[in-house]
Amino acid sequence: MYTPVAADVAKLRNITGAGMMDCKKALVEAEGDFDKAIENLRKKGQKVAANRADRDSHEGAVIAKVNQDNTMGAIIALNCETDFVAKNDNFVELAHELAEQAVFYANKDEFFASDFHGMTVAEKLIEQTGLIGEKIEIGSFERIEGPYLGAYIHAGNKIAAITSLSGDVDGAAEVAKSVSMQVAAMKPIALDETMVSQETIDKELEIEKELLIKEGKPANIIDNILKGKMQKFYKDNTLVHQAFIKDGNMSVADYVKSVNSDLKVVGFVRVSLT
């Protein structure tokens, strides 16, 4: 019976990212044929993936990355079934590597079809499902481009955000990181009031109007009261109008302007496991 040497096992592990014991077993089954061993590992992943397709992969790692020029960024959620796997160093390292690659692809389909160490990203996820024994998938994929981007990953890798600023100025790195922390913590629904969907506005107006009617407010003043209610809604839920988490005496927009009077927040993305 073929017995693989340590160097061959290490080589297969470097190619596939699989565990040492899985690589050794694959080489034994393939009698030393590397291509066949790689195919065996992929087939194992396909079988396990099919068996676990209906499982809930609600745990995982959310990772944000930007390119060296700070003009392109992406956030992915690499999902798994258990917190035990989500905290594994190899799993988190894979999530970081996948996020770095995601930066350069416009959408999830292109990312899935891209080459990842000799296989596609989609194939890598299937392979990892087989090796880890849990459903592994990309639960979220968000990409953003802008004049200057900064990212923040919250401790524990459950939430990440990227903020786009209007330009690369002195202090932009700190501003982008701080505003991304704001996005992660405060969950704004839009950049400002102009970016809130009409559906959201209509729903909020309906809820507030019903409450005012129940409170017995006169019909002739309800419209004026609703205007005030909506202003508060925008202040609480749109990024630039929210109170800055590091200094509640100023809004996010005021904080950004305090660093550079011409600087503005022009976009953001946020991903959370919850």
C-alpha cells in the first residue's frame, strides 16, 4: 500500500488548504497521484455539501477589506453552522483571504467564478464543507468604490463596515475608520434623508399617524407633528445626521467637517451576522 511522505502531504495541503490527515488519506486513496487526490478531496466536499444543504449556517466570520489605493472595498460573510468553527484560526484566515479577493470583483457571481489557488471560489467552499463537515457558504457579499475608503471589523468578526469619503485628505484614514465604527454600531438605514426609500418613509408616516390619532391629536395639526417626527426619524436613522458615537454633541457630518471643511461621507456598506 502506498504511504505518502511528509513532503507530499505538505505539498497537497498547500495546494488545497485541506488538513494534514485529509491530505494523507486522499493521497493514499489516489496512490500518490496528486491530481486524483485533489479530485478526491473535491468529491468529498460535494457529497458533504449535498447532505448538509438544508442546514442553517447562521454563524461565521464577517470580514471587510479595501485595496491599497483605498478606492475599492468589499465585505463578505463566510458562514458556517457553529461558533466553534467560526472562531477557528484557519476558518478566519480563509475568510480574510476570500475578502481580499472579493475586492476586485463587481458581483457575487464573478467572485464565485474567480480562481482561488487552482480552483474557483465556489469549488473552494464545497471543498471546505467536506473538510470541516459543516455547511460553508458566502452569506453576504457587499462591494463599494469611492474616492477614499476605510474599513472596520468589530471584535469577534460578527459585524463589519466600510465608509466612503469624498476625498483623500489629511486625517481621512482616522475619519473613515471612526465613521465605519459608527455604521457598525448604529445601523443607519441610509446615508441621509434623500437616500431613504419611499416605502420606508410611507410606512413610518403611517405608523406615526396612527399613534397620533389614537392619542387624540387634532386632525389639523397632525401633518405638522408628522414633519417633526420624520426629522427625528432621519436624525436617528441616517448616517450623516446621527449623533457621533465618540462625541454625542455633534453629528457625524459635523465630525467629518471638523477634520476638513470640504470632506463629506458619500457612501457606506455594512454586513452583520445578526
